Amino acid sequence: MAAFVTKRLALALLVAIFVSSISFSLMFLTGDPAIAIAGEGATEADIEVIRRTFGFDRSFAVQYWDWISGAASGDFGQSFYFNQPVVELLAERMPVTATLAVFSIGFALLLALPLGILAAVKRNSLADRLSLALATVGQATPSFWLALMLIVLFAVNLRWLPVSGADTLAHFILPSIVLGYYASPSMMRLTRGGMIEALRSDYIRTARAKGMLPRTIILKHALRNAVLPVVSVAAVEFGFILGGSVVVESVFSLRGIGYLAWESIGRNDFPTIQAIILVYAMIYVCLTFLADVLNAWIDPRIRVA
Amino acid sequence: MTTAYTIQDVAGPSPRSLMWRRITGHVGLMIGLGGLAVVVAVALLAPWLAPHDPYAQDLSRRLVPPVWAEAGSWAHILGTDALGRDYLSRLLYGARVSLLIGFFAALGSGLIGTTLGLLAGYFGGRVDAVVSFLVSARLALPVVLVALAVVSLFGGSLTVVIVVLSLLLWDRFAVVVRSATKQVRANDYIKAARAVGCSTGRILVREVLPNLGSTLAVVGSLEVAHAILLESALSFLGLGVQPPTPSWGLMVAEGKGMIFFDARLVAIPGAAIALLVLCINLIGDGFQDVVAPQGAS
């Protein structure tokens, strides 16, 4: 187990370093970031000043090292547009996105677990087909459109929920439904598959033979074994939710990290964009690492591979 | 009394006709194929089907309601948008953008992913380790954010969106092709090809690749759908296809401001995206069922 964890940790670190260099070099894609920052109509002298001020005249390796060693100690530099340290911006916006992500994953589990269990227990029944249809349609619906349609229905026509903003927890209901709906199909499929396998196993047959209540068998014995892989996928989906939050946050005007990303991308605010991409990638790397370790801990066969 | 038996009676239906029967018997697959055929036809025939020029603005006829509304007329079946452009014509032309980007982005990412997957699955060892490292790194990057950032640097256009999505969506191709190649590699005919001295390139292209057809078709259709959804999201956020090009995602964005007065402007193009993606996903899922009926992925 220790060897497995060490190996995974080393891989995670390598991925982190590689991804950080990609997110840093995004700024240099068009050649000279100074020109992009200066914008249209800037003179050669303006560009030269910007180049000096931000240190773009140094070699790429030096600039990267400067940035990544700063980032490692929590200093992502100064935002060009907001004129304040990027770390402060991230800290201001993080609670909104964190709340959104937790609510979303909660909604996804609330949707996926019962439907997955129902679909497994009553295979090929109407419930099974309905949950499959729900997942298929969900994967095809653009999130921004679903968000707008929910706003029209629940916020404008029925007036049950607020349209946009992040003042109360009620503001998080619609965005979480949208994001959670997207995360649910993979979990639903995994719950269904895991439950079907668990229900087929010998210990369930024994439990049935002993005359246990079907409900106890399903919820206590089978679910316990089926739910663990779902937890690790939930960790990965959490990362996807963070990445997808840029669309939903912009529709609902939730001023979280996703909204910040959208604002800074439109304004060529490179330090902020780089920091957000780096932070999201690091969260993803950590979550998949934890999920791998969790899986290996549950299922020793994985440790060998 | 003599009975004439043909080969078919003894051998049963040929594999080809069996496959055909499975395809035509799969309801989801047929619905998906039918739906996609309609959209492709619309995209190709848009100049003849569209009642108006999709770019022609008529400020005296702004926000004309659709034909089913009281004030609507058959002149503008889906009404007009805020600039007086015929909504049906824009919707028909919008199919072109979605299909073009979906197809070419899947093609580009398919080329990258298949190459990496073939190399990783065939050579194993270090090559495999490098490819799985690249896949992990790609998965760690948030697709929407990176795509937005890159498109904003280069300016939104069809080509930029296609290139960016090609560079971001190859991971599933690589993973699936890698494991399929591993299976194919174990076959005797690969050993035979190596024994007679075929070059590695020839073995990969002539012996391994033809066996991956169904795998590539399944992943390919899912990635077409994925790319269409991402394009619509990028265009919706203003960093994809630029106005006045009729893109469905952009049309939703343009209608967003009027959503409280005229939800039609948002509902119609969004529903078009959802239906197209649904059809393509049905094809992918259906094809998966047809080639692997046991449900083994």
C-alpha cells in the first residue's frame, strides 16, 4: 500500500508540475503577452514599458520559475484588471463556488443514488428506463440553456426562486440543480452496475435465504458495496463541476471563481486566469489522487497494477 | 419431391445482413440516425430551405412573434429576432456551424487520440507510461476555462474553435484505443505479421487500425456531441463563433436579454442543440449495443 501511494503521489506531482507549465505558457501562445495586454492602438514605446514592468523581457524559464515558486507559497501575483493580489480575489470568490460545488454534488447524489438503486432492483422496468432516459436527455442538454429555462419556469413564471445573485442559499438551488444534473449520469450508471453485481453475489443470496427484509438487504448489504466506487467518481465529478461552473455562474451572476475567470478572460488578465486554471487543476489532481488511494484501500487488487 | 436448398438456407443469414438487422431493429439507433439525417439535410439545403437571408436585418420588423402567436404570420414562421432577422432562416443555417465544428473537432481529436492510443497500446512500457501521463495531465486541465482563454487570445472563429477543441478532446480516444489495441495486439495474426517482417507502421495501420472501426465510431460520435455542446457554450459566453454568424449557442446568448418578454428566442435554438446532441448520443449508444450486444464496454 505504501509503495502504491508513493507511486501515485509522484505521478500526481509530475502531472501538477506539467499542468502548471501549460497554464503558465497559455499567456505566451500568441507570442508576446505585452502586445495582448497593451491592447489595440498601443505604441511601440507603451509595449516596451509593459514588457519591462511585467518582466516579459526575461527568459521563459526564469519567468516560469518566478511564477511557480511564488504560487507554491501562495503568491499568484497582482491582477492586471482588478489591481489587487490574485490570492485575495480567489479568497473572496471561493466561498460562492465552494458552496455551489458542494450543493451540486449533493443534488447529483440525491438524484443518482435512489434512481440507480431503483433501476438495479427493478431491472428493465419502467423506472429503469425512465432513469436511463433522464440521464440521456441530461447529457444532451446544454447547461446554459437548461439554466435559462429553469429561470423562466421557476423564477419568472412560478416566482418560487430568485433569478440571480448569491445573497441567500435559495440562490444556489437552481445553479446546483443544473450542475448536479450533469454530474449525475455517471454516478447513476455506476450505482446501477454496482448494485446489480452486489445483488447477484452469494452473501445476498444467503441473506435472502435467512429471510431478511428486502429493504434491509438492498440498503444495508448491497448498497454498502455498491456505493464506494460512486464516492470516488463523485470526487472526480467534483472537479468537473468546478470547471463547468464558469458557464452556470455567468448565467446566474454568481460571483464565484467561474465568474471571475470569465471576467478576467475577457480582459486579458493573465495572472488571474493562470491562477484559476492552476488551482482548478491542482484540486482535480488532489481529488483523483485521493480517489485512487481510496479505491486501492477498498480493493487490494488495484495496488498491484 | 425435391427441395432446392440455397447456401443461405444452410448457413443462415450472412453476418452482414445480421448486422443490418440489428441496426434496423434498434429503436434508439434508428431515431438517432433519422434525426441526424434531417439535421444534415437541413445544413446542406439551408440556402434553398431558408425563407429569408439569415443575415438580412429589418429594423421595422423587429421581434415579430412566431406563427402560432396571435400577431404572428406565415412570412416569419418562427418570428424574427431583435434585429429583425428571420429566426427560422438563422436556425437552419445554425445547423451548419454545429455540424462543422462537431465533425472536424472530433476528427482532429480523433487523429491525436488514436495515434497516442495506438502507440501506447502497441508498445506498452515507457511509451504507455508517457501517454497515460499525458492523459492525466489533459484531464487535470479544466476544458471550458482553457478553451475560453485560448479562444479569447486568438479571437473567436470557426477554425480557432475547431483547433482548440481538437487539442482538448482527445483523451477518451486515447484511453479507449489504447485498451482496444492491447487486445488486438495479443492476436496470432499480429505475431504472424511481425514474423514475416512487416514494419511496425504497417502493422499498426493495416492490421490493428481496421479492428478499431467500431470502437472509433462509438467514441467518435460521443465526441462529436461533446464538441457541439462545448462550441455552443463557448459561443454563448461570447468566445466562440462571432456574430453575425448564426450559431445556436450565440442565438441563445442574443436572446438572453429578452428572456423575460420573449422566451422563444432562447427556447428554440437551445432545443435545437439538445435534440441534435441527443440524436448523436443515441447513435453512439445504439452503435455500442449493436457491436457489443452483451453490454460489455
